[in-house]
Amino acid sequence: MRECKIVSRKFDLKNSFTLTVSQAHGGYKTLKKLKEYSPVEIIHIIKDANLRGKGGGGAPVAGKWELMPQDQEHDKPSFLAVNCDESEPGTFKDRQIISKDPHLLIEGILITCYAIGAKHAYIYIRGEYHQYQKILQAAIDEAYEAGLLDACDITIHRGAGAYICGEKSALLESMEGKRGHPRLKPKQKEPEWYFGHPTLVNNVETISTVPFIVENGADAYRAYGTEQSPGTLLFAMSGHVEKPGVYEAEFGTSMMEYINHYGGGIKNGKRLKALIPGGVSCGVLTAEEVENLTLDYEALRSIGSSLGTGGMIIMDEDTCMVSVLKNILEFYHEESCGQCTPCREGTGWVDKLVGKILDKRGSKEDIDKLLEVADTMNGKTICVFAPSVSKVIVSFIERFRDEFEEAL
Amino acid sequence: MSFTFSNENLLKIEALKKRYPSPKALTLPCLWMVEYQEGYISMDAIEEIAIHTDTPPMEVYRVATFYTMFHLEPQDKRTVQVCKTLSCKLCGSDEILAHLNKKDLNIVHAECLGSCGTAPVMQIDDVNYENLTIENVDEILKALK
Ligand SMILES: Cc1cc2nc3c(=O)[nH]c(=O)nc-3n(C[C@H](O)[C@H](O)[C@H](O)COP(=O)(O)O)c2cc1C
Ligand code: SF4
Ligand code: FES
């Protein structure tokens, strides 16, 4: 398997989080080069590289950047909001960036702000990451002292424990000092808005990939990965695997090869039973489905799943799938923001139903009822949280129905 | 019990106001300041935040109750957040929880703490303790006392 380190290049260096070490290894080199390009040219490079958002959706990044007003005379200044909410269970990659190479993120922010004409970037970080926030803040302070932030301010904004604030419009509501309630989606394509200012929301890893592309060109990025999913991702493994952790790999890598090569295989020599590909919201896959699967957006979509954040949760042959689903539904029940009735009520209902089945108090009708409630949660809500819950439930029942029936 | 921000926090608030397009954005930063200054968020503190953020007190209260990390009452015991989400559960968080529940602590069941690769995990005073076992949990708690 080809080693490719684009974002994680400096991770293993001693004191990699300091400005000195960063600059000794090429950090901030692109800032000089930046002057050779106009903002529009930077956006073109990102477009040619076909960089896709690494926060879970995989949407083309340049498309979102192009929505930002290009005329700098615009009466309302634009903003960048960097999404470091990282709350999708099984996902712990952004944390590696902010604690091991925060200057890479800062460099990416400076390039991005230049490209979209923003003078201030906010980093929205989940409240539970305070220990890593301190490392990031120290790096920002260093950058201020070194005069690197003369053209652009960076402010960290701390969340306080709410999964839904990772959704981009909820994130901005939260940054505005409100409850983290997702907003209704506009009909046409437009930027996000922060106090009425055009605002771009991108994930930490997305922004941290930008310096490599600007420094080495779009082709250098496309040299990795597949035609439609170019480049690399900080894939991760947790659960029943020998060596869990975050290891960067190119898109299109064989999933099992990745797990065996970096993860050292399934824990205690057991057999793989099931796997959740990229955070719990992706739905579950069986060992057979995973056998010949590759790690890219298209391959996962072709089997009705999604790549998500690339954080794989691995389950061995002894795992009880009913209790796994119960665990996931407890998470959703806890984290629904409560705005939409099907989501607020539905998450509680399905959690209770699977609890009943797990306690061996369930009946066949409960499985049907579970699917029925799941159906009502799909497609009638403000954000995709509820439809994800629905999809997850269906993925479990479709693949492990016998286990649910045995538990009755 | 009345509430006033410490001088240090008042300075922070003034500095932060320059960094946001609206004082309302200071709601979460102010709530955090109160949480650290007092250990919890009282109704008096909410009224004080309302003045600084130019927001009705009821709205500040609504916000404070939305986010799980703010305490609205004084805490008499040490709070330990234990992750109970999937990767931690697969790696034995149930045993850690059962063990911790026997102690005189305020145990909070947390959702994924972003340490899934080093599960199971708990968080105490903003620090994650990873790769927990019954033995090292006891050592960690002893060292903190
Ligand atoms: C329920 C929900 C939770 C999300 N959580 C996160 C998150 O924690 N981090 C993140 O970067 N994106 C998250 N997203 C995706 C964001 O809405 C947004 O698409 C992303 O931050 C855009 O950045 P990207 O294009 O660089 O990926 C979430 C989306 C939903 C619907
Ligand atoms: S679907 Fe759920 S999480 Fe999303 S806005 Fe509605 S209630 Fe909130
Ligand atoms: S599941 Fe426990 S830290 Fe992620």
C-alpha cells in the first residue's frame, strides 16, 4: 500500500505543534506564493484539484467558495467558519490536526480567507476539546506574534456539548449566541449567513488540505486517489481492531487492506462481523459487503451507504447487533435538537422499541413498528439528522433481521 | 446571591466585543466565563450576561439549558464524564461505568468524546483520560485528589 502523507506529514515530528518546527518543515511557505495568484485563480486551483469536503458530505469545495461575493466592496464583510465540532461517533481526526499541526490549519485558513475575501475566521470547536483548543490557541498566539495574521484575524469559538452544532447552519446559530437549531435550507444555492454576513463553512481537514494543493498544484493532489475521489483522507479505525487510530490514506484504497495494514487486523484474531464506514450515521455493513470494498465516495454510495467522515467502527463476530443499534439510538435520542416533531418524538420512540427487543420483551410487531417509525422520520424534517436515523435503522434490520427476531 | 464578573473577565469581554459583529455572539463565551468563575450558572449571572450581550435574560437562559456542558446548579461532587457511545462500549465502557458508579462522584454519561481510538475514555476537568481499565481509573482518581 502506498504511503501518502499530505495532511499528516508533520504529525510525528517532535514539537510539531510549534511555529519553529512547522516553519523548519515548510510551514507557511505558500504565503509568499499566494501573491502570484488572484483569489479567483486560487479557487480555480482548488476546483482543478476537485477537492471535496472532508467533514462528512464530500461536496466539491470550490463550488461553495464560488458562492461567496467576489467584489471586495461588498458592504457586509464575509467570514470563514471552520468546523471543528467533530462529534460524529467514531470520528477523531480533526483533533489530530489541531493538536499535532495547528499551523497547517492556520496556513489553510489564511489561503481560504484570501480566496473568498474574508478578513476574519472563526474556528468553532466542540466544548469537550478544551485540552486541544489550548494547543490551537497557543499556535494562533504564536502566529499573531510573528505577524502572520496581520491581514486576517482568527478567533476560536467554543461550543458546549451539542452534536447538532456540527451541522453548518446550527453551527452558525450557535455562534450567534442561540440554541444550535439547524435552519431551513434555502431553495437556491447561496452562502451561509452569520448575522447577515455571507459566510463559508468548511471542515478542519478540508482547510488543512488547501496548503498542499496551492503549493504543489492540482495535479499533485490528483496523483492520489481516484478520478472522482481524488487525494487522501485521514481515515480512522476504532472498536475491535488491534491498532486503532488515525492513518492517512488515499481514496480508493481497499478497506480490508487498510484495516489489516494499519490496524493490524481484527482484535484478538477474531473474525469481522460488521463495520460502520464513517461515523454512526452511515449505516452498518456486513463483513461480506466490506470484503472487496474500496474507500471512496462512489464505492460506498454504490452499496447504499456513504463514506461519511472515514472513521470506521469495527465489530467482531461476538458483537450483539441489537445492543449496537440500541447504543446508536440512545445517542440520537440524546442529541436530537427537538425542533421537528418526527425527530424529537421518533428518536425516543425507536430507542424505546429497540430497548424492549433487547430486554426480550419485544414481539414481531415491534420490528415492523420500528421500521414504520423509521419511515415517518425520513424526509419531513429541517435537517438530515432524522433521515440519517431512519437510514441507520433500516440498515441494521435489513442485514441482521434474524438477530432481532432471535431476541424476541 | 448577586453576581459580578471578575475584572479579568470584564477585560476579556471588552476584548471579545471587538472580534464579533454583534454582542449577542458573546453569549457562549460569557457562559463559559461564569462556569469557570463560579462553577455553575446562577440566574443572577444570566441577568448579568444578558446586559453584556444585549439579549433578553430568558433567551440567555434558553441557550444555557440547550448545551449539556453548563451546570445550572452548584456541584458538590467531582464531575466525571464517561463516554458511553459505540466505540467505547465495544471496548468495555460498561465495566468502567459500573466501577465508577460505586464511588462518590457525579457521573455523567457523555456521548462520543472524540477519543474513539483510545477507548474507553472519561473526561475530568477538561482533560481526556484514555485507554481506561479498572486499575488505571483508580490511579487517575487518586492522583487527582
Ligand atoms: C447532524 C450533522 C452533524 C454534522 N457534524 C459535523 C461535524 O462535526 N464536523 C464537520 O466538519 N461537519 C459536520 N457536518 C457537516 C456540515 O454540515 C458541513 O457540511 C461541513 O462542515 C462542511 O464542510 P466541508 O464541506 O469542508 O466538509 C454535520 C452535518 C450534519 C447534518
Ligand atoms: S431533524 Fe432533528 S436534529 Fe434536525 S432540525 Fe429537526 S429536530 Fe433538529
Ligand atoms: S465513542 Fe467514546 S470517545 Fe468516541
